[in-house]
Amino acid sequence: MDEWLFLAVAVAVDALLEYPNAIHPTVLFGRIIGIIDKKRPGIGKIGEVALGATSELVLILVAIGLSLLPFIIPWWIARAAVYVFLLKSSFSIGGLIRHVRACETENYEELRTNVGKIVGRDLSSLQKGFLYSAAVESAAENTVDSALSPIIYYLIFGLPGALVYRAINTADAMVGYTDEAHVRFGKAAALIDYVANRPAALIFYLINLATWGKKSYGSARLKRGLRMNGVHPMLFYAKALNLRLVKKGYYVIGDGRLPEASDVKRAVTLTAALLYAFALISVLISYFYGLPRWF
């Protein structure tokens, strides 16, 4: 199978459209974790941890099952179409760019609404600068889980790797929080997602060290609520755009000023340049080195 070609086509499709929820595999993962989550109340602390770990296993098995579909289809065109469909569902470059671009607006109510679509924090009393900061933070952090990580796992493990990563990340997004309801049930989801994102976060860590040196990490003043996987890309964006990214009560990253609408536009440009360059390099690596080799 021409995996490099499938990746190139999937990136092109992703740039043009997003799948409707009715057919999106990520929505299937979310529904499965939602069904299992309903079994959580009343099973005790240990039971919640065990159920959370079991839910991760179930999602991984479902993802592997989906990834095997193209390999049992006898007709090449149909096999290729299903392969590209599933691969594109594992990452979202175009969708990330479109959602962050919607936050370039100067209209406060529109800005708050659009930022609310990409972050989970309370936005009701935030001033514009902090809303723009949230948009830039989302662009930075999501470079890892929306594109870099799934494509890295695709190059190593093929389609199963990309879909398993997407299932893991979906579970973390839904239940991997440290709130009271999911602190035990979501423990496995948060831990596995943290480990899975380390290779992509390491890319930003090395870039930051090479560009600004070890002292640049003194610009990240963390209190709580941000994993190290998020610190590295956010610090890169803060330094590259000369901004200060702030989530009140949680962290301050960078030594510049709070973002404005024009800075969100700059963040969109940076995101597009980074991710499409990475996608192109990945296609070339896949072509010249025959990756992934296992499938």
C-alpha cells in the first residue's frame, strides 16, 4: 500500500473539509467513553480507577479494529478511500486553523463565543487580552495533539498507531481532567495521553533549547493546571510572537505583552507554516524511507 500517498491525500482532504459528526470516528470514541463513564457512580475509588483503565483498553481495541478495515477490503480504490478517510480523522490541521482564525475578531461577544469553542475554561469575566491569549494557547497546545502526535505515530505504526493515538487523546479530552468527578476515572486517560504526547512535545523542547537556551524556561511561571506537554509549544509561541500567555490563577508563559487580534492572526500563520511543513516532511520521509514499515 502507498502509505506516503495516502498521507498526502489525507492532508489535502483535511485542508478542505471536516467530517460531519455522524460519520466521524472520533465521535464514536467519545460516545464509547461517555457510555462507560455513566457506569462510574457508586463503584468506589478503586473501581473508578479500574473502570477508567478498562475504558482505555476498550477504546484502543476499537481503534485497532477500525484501522484493520482497509486491509480486508479486496478492491484497491475502496481500500484506499477507507484508508484515507480513517487517516484524515486522526488529525486536524485545517480544522485547528479555522477555529483559531475565527478568534481574530474584534467583536467581544463573537470573540468569547468562538474562544469558548476551543477552550474549556470559564470565559464570562475575561477581558479581550485574556481571550486572545486563550486562542493563541489553544493554537500552540493543539499543534501537538491535533497534528504532530498522530502523524508521528502514523509514521511509526501506520494507521493503527494514528487511530489509537486519536482514541487516547479523545478519552483524555473528555475525562482526563482533575475535577472531582473524574480525578480517579480519568487517571489512566490523563497518564496515557501524557506519555503518548511526549515525543511531539520533545520537538518543541529541543527547538526552544536550540533557539532560546535553557534559561527560556524561566519564562514559564506555572501554578497548576498545565502539563509539561503544553508548556513546550506554548513557550515556543510566546517567544516566537513576543507575547505573554496567561490563564489566570494557573500559569503565565512568556515575557511580552498580552495578545491582540493581530497576534491571533500571526499565531494562525505560524501554526499553518509549522504544521504543513511538518506534514510535507512526513510525506517525504514516508516516501523515501518506506514508512510505516510494519503494514
